[in-house]
Amino acid sequence: MKTLIAYASKHGCTEKCAKLLEEQLDGETDRVNLKEETKVDFSKYDTVVLGSPVYVGKILKEVDTFANTHMNELEQKTLGLFICGMQEEHTLRNELEVNYPTELQEKAVVRDCFGGAFDFSDMNFAEKMITKKVAKVTENVSAIREDVIQQFAETLNQQHETSTQL
């Protein structure tokens, strides 16, 4: 099994989650930060995972553009979708549902929310002020859900096992 994790990260949390996921997946895995690279040879991959943080209810434009531009290729792969964020669970679930195209939602074998983090050292002044006011957080906080990442990986690993037995 060869897997591509294609993601974009604004402050590093999504990248950290992509790395944690990579460690849990069987087989060879490549990570591509869509803020740096958007060309992908899909023929090399059996599985593709898309990941993005959510800001003001939206995934990053790099992930949205990649998903919509490569819809046909993605629909031919085993697919996983994830988002990162610090909102409440029901809000994250809704944002997961509305941000990825319906065709990919239906095709995905696994979709989940990996939690998030506030890292003040990586925020600009405005982001710090908004975070303090809206989230009422004044120091670094990490709420990455490693158990969810592990279960996400297990689902993809099982999917691969099933497909190789056929």
C-alpha cells in the first residue's frame, strides 16, 4: 500500500497531525504540503488522505482547490478526509461535512476531526487578539486527538488488508 497525505497547515497543527497519521499507516507514505507543492502523480498511490485546518468555518483554499481540481483522480482511490480545529465536536463534524465536496464525502472510507492547538508563538498580533477574545485562551493549548488519528489509520490499514485479499 502506498499512501499520499495531502494537507495544508497554517500554524503547524495539521502538519503535526499528518506526521502522526503517517507514523500509524502501514506501507509507504508520502506527505505533501499543498502550500508548497500541488503536482501529484496519482498513479503512485492506492490511498489518498486530505487534511486541513478550519478557520472561520472553511478549510484552507489550497486543500479546497486541490480537492476540486483532482476530483476524478481522488474518486479512483481509497480516500480519507480530516480536519483540525479547536471548536466543539458538533461544530467540527458539521465543518467536516460542508467543506469537502459531496462526491468525496461519499467516497471516503474514513472522515474525522483530529482536534487542534493554539500556538501563540506562531500567531501574528491579530490572530493572538482574536484567539484571546473568541476562544478565551491566553496560553498555548494542544488538544490533538491521537486516539482518533490512530483509529483513522487503523481503518485505512484494514481497508488495504481487505482490498489485497480480494
